[in-house]
Amino acid sequence: MKEEKIVVLGTGGTIAGRAASAADNIGYQAGEIPVSELLGDVPVPAGFAVEAVQVAQIDSKDMSDDVWRRLLQVTQRHLVRPDVHGLVVTHGTDTLEETAYLLQRVLNPAKPVVLVSAMRPATATLRDGPQNLADGLRLAATPGACGVVAVCAGRVHSALDVRKVHNHRFDAFDSGDAGPVAALEEGQLTLWRPWPQTPENFQPGLLDRLLAAAAWPRVEWITSHGGQSGAVVRALLLQNQAATENRPLRGLVVAGTGNGTLHADLLAALLEAKASGVEVWRTTRCANGRVIEGADCPIPATPLPPAKARLELMLRLL
Ligand code: SIN
């Protein structure tokens, strides 16, 4: 029987991190160990062969449009191969939820694309990376699986819902009120919800537009808090007026309090931003829940959490 392929794309992160001592779980450099080496002892599902491709080698806190652009391009190149059953992307935990959203929203893959991460570096004696990677391969080989998911500590999260919720625990991710898609325990998959479906706002051709754009629209994200003055927004607007600014601000996402409510002084500055042509969206800084739009605020609300909302607004402004 012909072997099917699982392509593993490496981008760095703690899962590829190296510390000076095997006892050190905190003082390490992320994005050091090649993805081919990470796969070393990890069991490959029967009937599958694995190909490793190093796309980037970064700490995901430093994720950039350039790395996202490359990842989208390489992911799509392997998705269209008839011999490829699914993909795994090794990634840092810090911006994983953003990459997951972008891949699902832009590529809407009919095959599984599984983001795999770890909370301890690859050099740690008690590391979590190999189990997560084995789970990632298992999911990428699963018949009928599709869309972008993240697997961590035995939980499978949809790209549309996943968020990092803990800075240290092995199960650092959560899907909020939606809950995980599945559990993966000792290789046993229990599916609780359908695999990620085509996002309502899916636009075929978006990948080509993103790859053709010289630069992606600049969107910043700020937060409403006690003692707000609106000074950050006004500084951004001043920068926009400067003749030297070659990447003007096109959009702002504001994480409001509670149901997306905004400090009065911040709201005044945001209305100035809107009047100057900057698209402004508001969401909530609460860890869970979605803003429910009322008639009380002139800034439109999005149900997405801030990190995903920033990417969505960027895509709308493309
Ligand atoms: C990163 O996001 O690259 C570093 C942190 C992590 O992977 O947990």
C-alpha cells in the first residue's frame, strides 16, 4: 500500500527551545532546535511517512507579517499535494491563537492542519513537547479530520476559539464558552464538536491578495482601562500625519471593559481616529464572552477576542 504523507512545518517556539540545563524550564531560548530533530523519537502513525520543513525558527512573541506570509504560502503548497493527508505546524504558544485564526480564515483547509506547541523546552527532562507532537501526528493522520486545530495536553481546540489562558500550566489553552473540539487521550480521540467549518466570512482568493500585497494593512490593538487618557490613540494619529510615515495606521481594535465599554476619554480619541479615516472596532478585555452590540456606542463591536479581531480587521482592510 502506498504511504501517505504528513508534512511537519517548524516555526520555532518553546517546543524547539534550548536551556543550558535539563532542569531549567524557564531560562531558555525558544526556536533553537530543528524540527527534524524534534521528530526524533516521536512515533509516526502506521501507514504514514513524515516530511519535515523548517519554515522559520523564532520565539512566537516576535511573529511578523513576513513569517505569516511564508507560512501561509508553504502550508498551501503542501495542502494541494494529493499525497499529503495532513499537516502539523510546530509553533510557540504565545501567538499560536493568531496563526491558527489566520490559517483557518485564509486557507480554510479541507485537510487537517494541527498546531503543536509545548510549555517546556525541548532540553527539559520533564518536557511536554514529544507527547503533543505525537498527538499532532495522530490528528493529522485522522480520517475525516479537517480545518485548523491546536492540540495541547490532550485537548483539541478549534482555530476559531483557541486562546492561551495560562503562562505556565501544561494545558495552557482554552476554547472559552465553545469548549474544545475533542479530547485525545492515550491515542483515543473523543470528538465533542464538528471539526472547524468554513468561516462565514471565507473569501476564496484571499491568499493570493495577501501574497500580492507589498505590505499588509497596519492595525494596532489597545485596551481601555482606568486612568485612560486617549494619549496613545492621539500619538498614533500624529504619526499618521507625519510625511515620513510609510505604513500608516489603517485600523484600531480596542479591548473594552465588560461588554466592550470604553473610558470616556478614550472614546473621544477613538472618534477622532474614526473621523480621520481609521477603522475602529471594539471587543472585550474579558477572558470569556462576546460583546453583544447595543445602541449605546458609536464604535462597532466584534464578537472576536482582541488578537483574532486585529487580524480580522487587517484582512477586511486588505
Ligand atoms: C513562544 O511563543 O515562542 C515562546 C513561548 C512558548 O512557546 O511557550
